[in-house]
Amino acid sequence: MTITDQQPIGSPFSTTSTAEDVLAGLDLSGATAIVTGGYSGLGLETTRGLAAAAARVIVPARRPGIARAALADVDGCDVVPMDLADLGSVRATAAQINDSIDRLDLLMAVAGVMATPERRVGPGWEAQIAVNHFGHFALACELYPLLAAAGGARVVVNSSAGHTLTDIRWHDPHFRTGYDKWLAYGQAKTANVLFAVQLDALGRGDGVRAFALHPGKIITGLQREVTLHEQIERGWVDEQGTVIGADFKSPSQGAATGLWAATSPLLDGRGGLYLEDCDVAHVSSPTAPMDDGGVRAYAIDPDAAVRLWELSVAATGAAPITR
């Protein structure tokens, strides 16, 4: 991937396209997908869409009972317990999956947390980068042989326009001092993009291509730790909690870009790209407002992607992927 690749390619879909629009007429029979967070919000829409297109979908869930209830009417879907904040849990689930299937066509990293109070997990990691990045990083590394075996797998990582809030804080990624919940979120979302960039660089020889994306502005369970007062101040909802922002998407519209990333033939032979509104995004100016769209250059910088990958291998103990 180069900066010149990071520009719109003329997708037939748009910001208003839905999951149903993107998947219309597609038959994913024989394909196996994993959708983290696949039982609520955008993840649920993603799981439903893939299953409706006849894919087998595996949903790792921190709350498996709730996940099974949410997915009770979805055929071809299996729930397995997994907590992204616990690397032991991630590895145990990956081992179970490795024993149950012989190839993995799609890995959809949809689960995440946003703007949480300061929390520490594992060996004292800041929780947002731990859940949003390290957990998915470790899962992808553990499942990489299955992705390579598919001979054309795609990995799709939900990032956010929130990545524009900050680059990786290389001097203090775990906010040992001066915790800021929004900067911690922004850093985790930048990490999601850099992860996709380097995974694509390492995996393309095995046919594994990776994409990161901004799904759009959607009110889902992701905002559960943002107070109603703060959501009102940000112009997201009114005092009754009703969405009022004109540029908010429905959950189905929010899932569309990820499903387009997973299935579009327009992305054949491409990867390491940041997507939004069912197309490749442009590179944005360092001073452009978040809502203007696009991806910051620091989030797709290949050298930074290598640096984060090496940091992540050292932190998680994941097996390195080599070209």
C-alpha cells in the first residue's frame, strides 16, 4: 500500500447504503467468518448479514449467554466464549477454533470499547488499547494459519474517525500519567489502522489482505460509558436519549462498510487501506475536522505500522508472522 492507493475507487455504494444493499445477490456458501462483538450493535448486523448470505459465522463473546439469546434466530452461527481483555481467554478460544475448522475466510474485528474510565487489564495495560488492539492482534496471530489456508482471506478491522484525535503515544501508550479517555480511544483506533496496514504487508503473499474502516456515526452499545449529559453536549442525542444528529447512520448502514470490505470484488488485489462510506477514504489534512472524513497520514504510515507490530508482539508474546 502506498499513499497513492489511499483514495476513492468509485464504489457503487455510499454513506446511505445498508448491509442488505452491499450483500444483495451474494452467496457465501462454504465461507467461514469470525465476527468479534457479533451479537450487538454493528457486530450483530454483520453476523446477520453474513449468515443470510449463507456463510458460517463464529461469534466469540465475553457474554456467551447473552450472545446466544441475541443470535437465537440466526442460522449457521456458533457462539464461543472469549474475553478480548484476557490473552489467556483469547488463546484458548483460538485453540478451540483451530481444532474445529481448517480454513478461515473472514476475520471481522468489530468488538470494541469507547471512552471508558481509566482501567488496567493484564499486566497493567490501558484497557482501551488492550481490548481494541492487543486482543484482536493476538487473535489474528493465533488464527493466521487458518487465514493463510483460505487462499484469499480478508481481515476487516473496525477503527473510527476517532483515530484523528491522536497518533500512537510512543512515549506512554498506557497513559501511566495524565489519562484522557478520548485520547486513549483515539490511540486505540489509530492502532487498529496501523495493525491492518502491517498485517496486510505480512499476509499478502499468503493471500491474506487486511482493511481498517470508519463505520460512520452510529449510536449503539459502544457509547454505553459516555454519559447522557456528554452525549447531549456533543449533539448526539436529545434529553430523552433520541438520536438527533442528521449525519448518524442506522446500525445496518454502519455495518455496510465492513461487509463491503469483506466481500467487494473491487478490493481484490488491494489491502492495507482505510475505508469509509463503502469506499476507500482519502488522506486527510492534519488540521481537518474529524467529521470531514479521511484518514490521517500517521495512521497508514508503514514504518509506524512495523513499529507498532513489533511493540505488540513483545507485549502479547504472539507468534510473529513472517513474509
